[in-house]
Amino acid sequence: MENYEFLVSIAIIILSTKILGDLTKKVSMPQVVGALLAGVIVGPTGLGLITNTDFIACTAEIGVILLMFLAGLDTDIDEIKKNSVACIVIASIGVIVPLIGGTACYYFYFEAGADSYEEILRAVFVGVVLTATSVSITVEALREMGRLDGKVGNAILGAAVIDDIIGILVLTVVSSLKDSSISIGAVVIKVLLYVVVMIIIGVLMTKYKRAIDANLKKQRITTFVMAGCLLVAFASEHFFGIADITGAYILGLFLSRHEIKKEVTKKISVPSYLFFSPVFFASVGLKVNLEGLNGSMLIFSLLLLAVAILTKIVGCGLGAKLCGFSNEEAVQVGVGMISRGEVALIVAQKGYAMGLMSAALFPPIVLVVIATTIITPVILKRIM
């Protein structure tokens, strides 16, 4: 007999994220914080009403893909071009500083010996986890405040895309030190091919802009765009090892200059915000699992959380300041890049599978990821 319990789970997620989202809005906090807390409350750590099933995980993945695609549609591509150098600088320093900070935090807290190659690798890998940036939560917070399409919002989005690519290269280098079968050269070639392919897609869409926009009043255009978004997201992850959300965002960016933009945004926003996005936000909270978190690991978690927050603010903020942003804007950019989200969890899981992370270290990492994800929109609201 078919199991239809997933229907109850989805109903609980949609209702709880809406109710808590409205409550957090009333106390001048972004609604996305309420949605994240809803996942914690109804999940294994809270009431235990819902577990993170494959269905919820897949639905959540579609949710974050659509969220980033819509962010791409809302982005001012001219602003991105104008700040392209700034985005590269922000992303680069925003990777280096957390890498050093995370490595030092593990190395000194656990007193890893300099003569232990395995321990040094584990320390470096903790730094690699902290280099990740997931701006899907930041995007929603900025959208609520009406600040997504601006200098700071565009800098955060552009830097996050570059951060993803740099992060993949850093992860590959560290992984190759553990597993000699991983080729750094092959990964670099894949990344370069990805850049070339996306440039070709962008050029073709610009060339045939008139033909694409001729379908403005045809209902099927949104269907084709939606399918294209999912295919680009799949190809990015499957063939090039680039995050699916990066592919979705770039495609949205290409379409941001097209006349069909408003029609596509209007139609895709409905299923996204009604169904897919709440499941994604709740799924982040569902991942909270504090089993095995003893006193020593809890202290390490708090130290790592402080390092995770400060290194992104300092690293990305310094990059923004070097590129002419004001002190206030630099801090806003740094705060916007704090969230680690699902990107860091994926990196951590890969490291765990390769033996670069112990089972005891996984709960602190998850706690830091969830905490940075919840803290980011709260701080962002305060300083903007």
C-alpha cells in the first residue's frame, strides 16, 4: 500500500513556515528566519514531527534552484559588470581568510601535531568548509527589504558565484592531497569549459533576444524557461561539478534583460514561494542534529561559529573596502556572505566520505552551518 505520510509532512512545513514567518516579521525580523526556525521546531531536534526524507530533500533542491533563478532575473547585469573586479576581489579574500581561520581554529583547539599529516589535512579541511558561501537565504532577506537589486546586493550575488568556483578548486586541491586519483588539472579544465559554455549560452541568448521575446504573450514560454532552468542546473552539477544553484542564477541573469522577464518572474514566483521555497527553508532546519555533541565539542562549535562569522565579515568586507565601497557597504557585503547553508553541508559530507572529517566533528559543523544561516538575515536586517 502506498505511503501518503509525505502529504502530512508538506502540510506541516507549509503551515509552520508561514505562521513562524509572520511572527518573526511582527518582531521586525526577516520572515525567512521564521521559516528556518520552523524546520528546527518540527524536525528531529524539536518536536520530531518530520524527518528529512528523500522527497523533502529533492523538493528543497528545486526550491533553492528556483530561488536563485529568480534572484538572477532580479539582478542588474550592468551593475554586475561594473563591479566585476570587486566581485572577484571580495570572493578571493572571502575564501582565503576563512580558510586560514578555520584551519587555525581546529589546529590549536585540538593541538594537532605539526608532524601528523592526517591531522593537518583535517585542520585544513575545516577551513575549506568555512570558505563556502550560500546566499540563498541572504537573497530572500534582501528581497524582503527591497535591497536585492542594488550595489551591495549585486556585489554579494556576483561574489558568491565566484566564491563557489574558487571553493571547488580549493576543495579539489585538499582532496587530491588525501586521494591521489583526484586530478587538479582535470577540475581546472572542467571549470574553464563551464565558463566557456555559459558565455556561449549568454551570447546566443543575446543574439536571439528578439526571437525569444516574440513569445512574450505565449503561455508556453514560462514552461520552456522553467525546463531550461532545471536542465542548466543539472548540467552544471553533473558535467562540470559546479553547484546547480550557480547555473540557475546565471541563466536568470542572462534573462534579466529580456522582455519576457516580468512574465516568467510572475508565473514562477507563485509555485516557488507557495510550495518549493518553504520546503527548502524548513529542510535546512531539519538537518539540525545535536546527537554526540559533548561539552568539548560544544565549546569548539562556539569557537568555530565565531571564526565563521568574523572571517567572512573581515575577508569579504576588506575586499569590498579595497574596491571603493564605503565602510557601511563593506560591512553589509561581509555580513551578506556569512551564511554557509547547504553548500557547506555538501562540502562537509564529501570530506566525511573521504575520511577528511571524523564522525564526532560532523555535529559541530552542522551547528555552525545552521547558526550562520539563521544569524545572517537577522544581522543583515539590523545593519541595512
